[in-house]
Amino acid sequence: MYFQADVNQVAAFDYGEQNSVEFYDANKDGKLEMFVAGQTSPPSAVFYLPNTTDVSTLTVTSTKLITSEFDANFQGATIGDIDGDDEVDFFIGDWASRMVYRLRHLKGLTFTDSTGYKFDTLYSAPKDSTFELPNVTFAMILMVTESEN
């Protein structure tokens, strides 16, 4: 509940409907940061909380909105360094549009606001497709695997 109260302080909407939460040592300081893809029928947005190893140190100002709120239906996410550049790659599924988004941290820039990230659509299934989100996610894995070979 502590986290939900923090998100509600920095956003115009209550992002408690659907959240995908991932932890990753983004700044390589040995402490985990929290990345949250939050949705409220839309809109959706991505939030960042630094150094979540000790939650007693978190305050309302700890939560940072790192994307603008936009018309999406986030559901499901994963995080890591998929391209080996020592930067965060946060992948988020959108069940309604059948898209997979990638939020990529830009080397040397801040983690705490949108200027430090590039947000792209990695994959988009056609609207008339019979693909569901699990199929889109599987296609994303195949694309990444093929690009590495």
C-alpha cells in the first residue's frame, strides 16, 4: 500500500488497476531500483523508484513519472539489458493494441525523468490479427533471438 500512495501523489490518475513491477540495479550501485508500468483503463505510464533495498527510506518524492501518461493498456513487463549496452531495457505489453513497447535508458542520462529514456513500439500486431498478447510476446522473443544471431 505504501507504494500505491506514492504513485497517486505524482500522477493524475490512480494506477492501481494493473501494475507490472520489475526490480533492476539500473545505476549499478548494488541497490535495486523499481520500475512500474501502471494502468488505469487507460491511460498508462511508467514510474521509477530509486534504491528500493530499504523501503523505510522511500518518501512521496521518491516516485518519479518517467513517461507521460498516454492511451495504452499495459499488462505484463520484463526488464534487463537485452542488447548488452549496460543500460536498462524495460519491455511492456499492451493487451488492447497488441503492442510491445521498449523503454530504453540512454547512456549517461538521468534515471529520474523522461529525458533519460527513449520509448518505442517494438512490435505491433495488425488490428485484424487473431494474435493475443501471449503470441505478441512470443513473437518479440523470436525477433530478439534472431537479431542476436
